[in-house]
Amino acid sequence: MEMTRRSWVGVLLVAGLFSVGAIGCQALTRAEASAALEEAGLAAEAEALTSGSVEIGTRFTIGMAAEDAAMELSSFIESQLPCAAITVEGATLSIEYGANPGSCTYRGQTYGGVHAITVMRNEMDDVVVSHRWEDLNDDRVTVTGTAMVTWSFADETRHVVHELTWTRLSDGRSATGSGDRLQRSLEGGIFEGFGVDGTRAWEGESGTWTLGIDGVEMRWVDPVPQAGTYTLTTPESKTLSLGFSRVDGDTITVTISSGARSYDFDVTTLPAEE
């Protein structure tokens, strides 16, 4: 998903925080905007890293025994990430990225560290997979924590609940946070993109931050969401809102609001399929 997911988050925050960061009595000051950019950017990098590894853990056949699903998943990971040393015990894979020679990059994301995946249930209408990371890292951030992923085939959704601690490698800046998100495929299926609703919160150096996610729709080929709203709340209870709306086949309008003011700009995308 991925300009990368990491990149568009940074671009939007830079544009938004510094376009509206010093106007309106309830708007962010420039110093607060800078702090928000720092915190939200780091949180986005941590989520991008773990989200990519969650996607790796989806490649098995629904309905087979959990132990067989784990073996199938092991074979897939070995084929895509030859750097990984993998052991399978029952329905649990223990993965050490970088233990073997070969590529450690999947869909543009490079991995290091330890990742455990357990196929807890694998029935036609009920799939649950748990993830545990220990110092999962790329060249920017390291993450330790857990996630529980539950599929509802009746509702065609995926529920992701995570608890994470992340640290930026360049300076040791860290935070601890959690999230609860409901994801769904777009009308064209998961290969077109996904929608998400939910919340994230984290405790950083300056206090508690929260991010509301409302009706966000993201195509894999687009640099920004095509619908929905992100609302970031700072430790001082000030908010920054980023709204997205597709104008036509190759244009998405992003509306950034803080306090009494808002700012619109258009992002050019690949044409949407009719």
C-alpha cells in the first residue's frame, strides 16, 4: 500500500499542520504542529511496519486445519523472504528475519527482528490469527508488541486489535500505543483496496494522542485515501482533521481543518476503474 503509506502520511501532515497550524483560537500553534508532526509521523511508520507483516500472515487456505495452514504459510514466507529462518510448532510459526542470506523485502518493506504467527482458528466462517513481534525493524523504527486479527466472512470484515511499543532508531524516541480497527474490502475486492473505521491512541513524550478513523477508503494505487476522515487530537485537546473526497477518476480533494479554518488541495491519482 505504499508514494508508500508512510510517505503520504508525512506529506499530508506537513501540508496540513503548517497550513493551518497558526490560525484560529483553537488551532494548533506552530510549535504544537511540529510536535504533532513528530508524533503522528513516528506512529505511522510503526503501523506501516506491522501492517505489512500482518498482510504476510494472510497467505493460507481458509478452512484447512490450523496446523496445515501454518505449514502453508511457512512455505509462502520462505518463497517470498528467503532471509527468514522459520520453525513451525503446531499452528505457530516462529520467524527470524535476516537470519539467512537473501532478500528481506516484501512489497517494498524490509524486515528484521522476530515475528511469531499463530493460526488460532481457521474455519470457513471464522478465522483468527495472532501476531507477536520482538524488535521487528526496518532502517527507521523498531516495534515490539502484539496484534489479534479476526475475520468475519458474513460481514466481509477484518478486525485488528493491537498493543505496540515503538522506537525511532535514529534518536531513541519512543511511544506505546493501541488500536482497534475494522477493515473491509472495497467493492472491487481486496486487490482494489480496503476501507477502515476505528481508533488509535498512543502515549508519547508529550502526553496522550488519539486518532479517529471514520469511513476511510484506500485504493492500493492511490497515494491518499479516496474517502473518509482522520481526526488527530493532541495532549492539549486540540484537533486536526484530514478529510478525503474523490472528485473524479484521477483527482482526490484533501481538506485539512484546525480551529476555525480549513485548507483544500487536490492530489492526482491513477484513474479509478469504472
